[in-house]
Amino acid sequence: MLGACSTVGYYAHLAHGELSLMSARRPIDKVIADPATDPKLKSKLELAEQARAFASDRLGLPRNGSYTRYADLHRPYATWNVFAAKEFSAEAVQHCFPLIGCIDYRGYYDREHADREAAALKSQGYETYVGGSAAYSTLGWFSDPILNTMIRWGDDELIGTIFHELTHQKIYIKDDSAFNESLAMFVQQEGLRQWREIHGLPPADVTALQRENEFTTLVLQTRDRLKALYAMKLTPDEMRRRKQEEFARLRADYAALRDTKWHGDTGYDDWMNGELNNAKLLPFGIYNTWVDAFAALYKKCGGDWPAFYAEAERIGKLDADARKAALRALQSE
């Protein structure tokens, strides 16, 4: 009964949070026309309008009310996501919901609720991590707005996020976050490439993306070593000792990468200097697991977006093992 009450309370929180967000929406054209609107915000919203039209006209993404309104939430993130894992496990504690299936976290509309959930999980012996998210998709159930949390980004990030979130509305496969996020990430990257090309802009600087991929690789390598460690038959004390050795190795490998190849770029220092645990590693890899596979599929479809989406949806409807086999085959082409 306690678990049921907790679930009901969580859904009530989600309903209240979504209602508050929806009630804050204003049509973008009215915000732009308002003389009191800050010129920088006006410029960003004009760009968002152009990107929204491009998403449907050029990329074949849903044409609906999403991202045609603006909402100022007066907070730095749209949601805070709580990840949890057991002390000796690299797998996430999953949460399952109607319609969307199972995912690796629980999202909250304010930091206080997220921190309370993390504290409750810690009291049960789990390791936790709370991370903020500037945007999310309701998968077309509501008309998602442009948020103030998205406006602070650079132009490419804002445009790409619109493409990304609309892709979730186009295709979404229950219980497969890696498929969904990789598909959306490919559409984001390829859509942004086409946007820049059509608007006569030079190719985007890929330095930040390359560093993100290299950092992700370091984290995933650590997670793989931890998986192997947790499969061993060791005493808890020995397991803890070797676990901390792996986190120390991650810090050392990162420092070497930062100070040599990255020429001292400290972009990931804050993350690395905080507490390291199993839960903190969980978000990594979800967004790029199958990006190369979808890039190969797009090429195979001759760069035709409708054909690409149709084939991606066909693969998505396969059972989990067949779906992974199809994506692996695409990766190897």
C-alpha cells in the first residue's frame, strides 16, 4: 500500500507540474510582438520559429502545435531526473509507466522533490544521482513549448533540440531508450547539418562533440570494467576497494586526456570532481549507442526522410533481440 501511495503521489506531482508548464505557455508570435520582450529573447524565438518550420518542411517531422509557444518557468531546468543503482551493480533501477514503458530514471518538476526521492533511495541502500534536464518531450500528448531553459543555449543547440524532441513524437519504441535517443540524436545532427548547409553557414565546429564522445567513451569503459568486477565472487570489502580503484583510474584517465589532447580544457572538471558512483554513470551511452546505425540507414535510404522513418519504424517494431541484430548489421556496413 505504501508503494501504491507513493506512485499515486508521483503521478499527482507530474500532473501538477505539466499543468503549471502548460499554463505558462504564450504563442511565440505574441511574445515576439510584445514591445516589452527582451530583444535577445525575441531573436531566439524568431530562430526557433524558423527551425520549427524547417523541421516539418524539410525533415518530415510532425506538424503540430509543439514548439509554437514559449513558457518561462523561472527555473534553470525543466525537470530533474533521479537515477539509482545498487552498490554492486552497473544497471539502473528501472521505472515503468503506461504508454511509454520502462525508463532508467524518475523525472521531477522541481529539485526539492528530486532530492527527496534520492534521499529515500539512499536510505534503502541505493546509490543515486540527480541531473537537470533543460528540455523533454511529452511524445505529442501535449503541445510542448519552447522553454526559457532552452533559450540560454547557443543557436545550434536550440535548433537541434527542436529536431530531437520532435523525433520522439514521430517514432517512439517502448522500453528501448537507446533506440529512441540514438534515433533522435541522428536526426538532430543530420538535421542541423542540412540546416547550416541550406542557410549558407559553414559546417559546425565538431570539437565539442568530439570531446563529448571521448569523455563518454572513458565513462563507458569504466562502467564495463565495473560490470566485470561486480560479476566476480569477492567479499564486500574487497569489492568496495576495487570499485574505488576503478573510479580513481577514471579520474586519472580523464586528467591525462584533458591535459594532453584537450590542451587543458576543463569542461568536465565539475562532473569529475563530484562524487562518483554507479548511478552517476547511468546516463552515458544512451544517446549515441546506435547513431552510426541510423546514419547508415539514412544513407541506405538515399537521404529520403520518409523512407528513412518508415524503415526505422519497421526495425523498431521488431522484438528486442531482432532489433539489436538489425542495428548491429547496419553499424557494420
